[in-house]
Amino acid sequence: MTLHIFDTVEALSQAAAVLIAAKVLEKPDCVLGLATGSTPVPTYEKLIEMNRAGAIDFSRVTTYNLDEYCRLPEEHEQSYHRFMKDHLFDHINICPENTHVPDGNAADPDAEGIAYDAAIAAAGGIDLQLLGIGRNGHIAFNEPCDRFIWHCHAVKLAESTIQANKRFFDSEDQVPRMALSLGIGSIMAARQVLLLATGEEKAEAVKALVTGDVTPMVPASILRHHPNTVILCDKAAASLL
Ligand code: PGA
């Protein structure tokens, strides 16, 4: 695990975008695992700038997103389908058919999870997985739990996640309680993991990830066993290290 600490979110986001761009340049038909949330937004802005400047070409890139809320229409302004279009896909030359987000409205979430994992495997696995981290140490919607859940699965969101995400909705009761999330297995199978953490509200989770025990109570801690994980933190997120 490699940890880099940046003075500013701007510098961190530039570094993250350069690492992603380097992967696309090295392997133009790579498979990227993508994340939603506030943290990667400035990184996506940098990637859009690079694409507009002709520095990177997404035309052969395939993407798989980490998660999606259950029972929220795809066109809802807080769905992760919509987030990805608004913050990245609509602004770069990626083929929409090469972009994938789990179907949170699938009639059978278990079957959707199995199909999503199978699609990632059939695409050759994830070359680079971008991750944020929850205040409670979650990655994707793998919430603190008594065991690591390996496969794509439906999950009940932790109360702290509902509290963190209510800022995006008009009221707390509009926040979906369930999501479909990639499991720890697909994340651990990614050839490279790039985890971004910004802001002091992530400091406890970063400390637990970097210095605590590997435990499903801090799902991100499993990354200590991943052979190629890069963590980029700003000073605030690294303040307890
Ligand atoms: P955030 O979410 O980037 O909005 O803080 C990260 C996460 O919950 O994984």
C-alpha cells in the first residue's frame, strides 16, 4: 500500500486524474472501476479537461461502477446512473454501451449481483478501481459488518451513511435505505486500486485503514492485503496519521 498526502484537493485530484489517464494510455481498452460521491468529482473534472484537450481517449474504455441505490429511478437526480452521466460520461468520448452501473431496480437483486460480477469477469476484470471511503470505513456500500461480503449484493445502508448522504436529498426520509454494491471480492481482484480521501470527516476512517486491524468492521482495511493499492489523501484526511 502506498500513501501520498497532498496539500490541496486540487493537487490530489490532478494526481488521481494523471494515474487514471496513465492507465488509459498504457491500455486503451482498459476496464475502469468507477466511484460516485463528492470525492471523485474534481478528478472527473480533470479527466474531462484532458479528454477535451485530446490528451486521453475513452473510446475503447469500459467502466463498471461500484454501486447504485435500490428503488430509485435511473433518471432520478440522485441516482448513480445520473451522477455518472452528469459528472463524467456525458462530457467524454466514452461509448455509452461500454459504461455499466448496477441496476438498483432489478426485480431480483441477487440475480443482478451475480450477473454484474459475471460481466466484470467476462470483461477481463478491473484494471484500475477508483474508490472513495465512507466516514465509517466503507468502500462501495460494503458497510461495517461481521464478515467481508465477497460478491455483488443488496445491502442495508448504515445509519452513518444515510446521515452522510442526506445532504444530497431534500429530506432524510428520501434517502434510499438499500443499495446494490460490488462486494469486496471484485474490488480485491482489481489489478490496481486508487483510493481517494479528502476532508477531516474522513480522518478516523483513514487512520483505521492505514494503522488499524484488518477487520470487516472497517471494510477498507482489507486493502492492506491488496498488492497494488495507492491511497491519496489531503492533509485533513491524513491529520490523525
Ligand atoms: P463521498 O463518499 O465521496 O461523498 O464522501 C464516499 C463514500 O461514501 O464512499
